[in-house]
Amino acid sequence: MKKHVLVTGGAGYIGSHACKRLFEDGYQPVIYDNLSTGHDWAVKWGPLVLGDLLEKEILESVFNDYQPVAVLHFAACGLVEESVRDPEKYIRNNIDGSKVLIDVIKAKKCPVMVFSSSCTLYGNVEQSVLDESLPVQPINPYGETKLAVENILAEERQAGGLNSIALRYFNAAGADPEGEIGEDHDPETHLIPRVISAALGQLPEVKIFGDDYPTEDGSCVRDYIHVSDLAVAHVTAMEKLITGELPPAINLGAGIGSSVKDVVACVKKISGRDFPVKIGPRRDGDPAALVADTALAQKELSWSSQYSDLETVVGTAWQWHQNQNA
């Protein structure tokens, strides 16, 4: 009989890919989602329980019915700009909701939780390659809520009540290589799907915010990690926590920097389509480069990215969006 794993936010972009990986590795994911941003069509590998993290009674019934051996916690609001406009929403959903979940996990004696965190915790830093020794100093409410949950988990680890890890990932991108699931946000704020939308004629142009940064081509550099690589890392971390311990937080990235202009060129190459590109002014708060130091992930998880070269990331995303457009 398969062991159950509760996946909060399992109908979302990263959560659904994690569910597929869990299923492939012999687990039975149980998806807990309110479908506010997730999609029922992305629920393919296990039962869906409709519920909000703040609905404690529903959460308790899920634990009673399925007795999960671990929890992968993806459910959260995740738009930086929205968090600035409506910080209360982010406090309620991301912090208060996580508190309810953690209370239920402890009460039901589920020993393991893998938390979906973010590199936004590092804030504006001067160095371009980021490792886990850097101080965490988020500069927006979204990042502050992620840090708050990490701090709660740290307290629980000290008290011996919950074995957990926070996986701080960089720019999740790409789509399932087999084309079963992919990225579908509304609004879409991520660079790669927006550039693909321009290639598909759904957007009139691509705007590059600044081309005078101290980078090779003047545009911002980011670390794009394939969503399937993220899924593998979550399952690996879960399995290691079930049998032992891990550091409190680990970065997940490709360890490769790609500029905005690199992404635009790659989409044009793979799609075989041209589209207008305009240069605009820099956005406030955009660092020139953010790339993950992946040494700790390689050491502790025996993990490295398999799909995260830019052509594979863009290629899988292009195939997914082209199919959806068709």
C-alpha cells in the first residue's frame, strides 16, 4: 500500500509537478488546495480535497482519513507587487495559514514537513552568487512572510516537535517534459511565459527593464531552475527527513545565470518566431544578478539540476504554451 503525502497547494504550478514526482516514486499524493490560483486540471495523481489552510477542521479530517507520512507545503500567495498592496492578505494566508497547518501536523504526529521558501529572503545583496550563509533581509511583505514561517519552523525544530526544511528556490520555470502539466498564472508575471506569449502573438511586445546593468549584455541575470528539478529536490528532501535530519534551509537553483536578453534570444530560436522587444527603464529594487550557490544542495541532498539548462527550460515551456494555445 502506498504511503500518503499531503501536498498543500498541490494544484498549483510547482505543487502539481511535485505530485507527479511523488506518484512516480511510489507515493500517493493527497492534494489540499482552495483552487484560488491552482487548477483542477493539474490534479492528476491523487485525490483533491478542497479547503483553505485556515479551515482547521477540514485539515484535521484529511490527516484522519489519509494519515500522511509527510507534508509538502506549497500553498501561499506569491506575488511580490500584490504583497506590497495588500500585506494583510499575505499575513493571513502565508503566516496564519501555515501556523494552523503546523499545529495540525504536530497534533496528528506527522513528523516531516518540507516548506516552499524563496530566495527573496536575501533581499538586495551586492554579490551575484548567493549561499545560505548570507543574512536574510527581505524587502517586501511576501519575503517577510516566508521568513516568518521559516522562523516558526526553526522554533519547532528546537522544541523537537517537527523535522522540517525550507527550500529556497530561485526562478522556477519550464514545464513537465512529457507535457502533462505546465505554468498557467493569472496574471502572469514571470519572464519566460511572458516572452513566449509575445512569440505566440498574445502580447504585442517584450519589455526589458534596463540594459545598463553591470552584466555581460547589460540586462538582469537570473537563475532559472526547471520545475521538474524542483520536484525531485522536494521528494529527496522529504525522504531524507523521514530517516534523518537536514540543515534548516537549502538553496535550489541551476547555479547558472541567464540574462533577460538570453531568454529573449532563446525563445526566438526555439519558437522560430520574431517579435518586438523594447528597452525600458530599470525597475526599483532589481539586483543586477541573482544566481544560486548549489553546493549545499549537492552535498546534503545529493541533488543537482538535470533539466535546467536554458534551452531545455524554454523548450519545455514553449511546447506546453504552444499546446495550450492550440
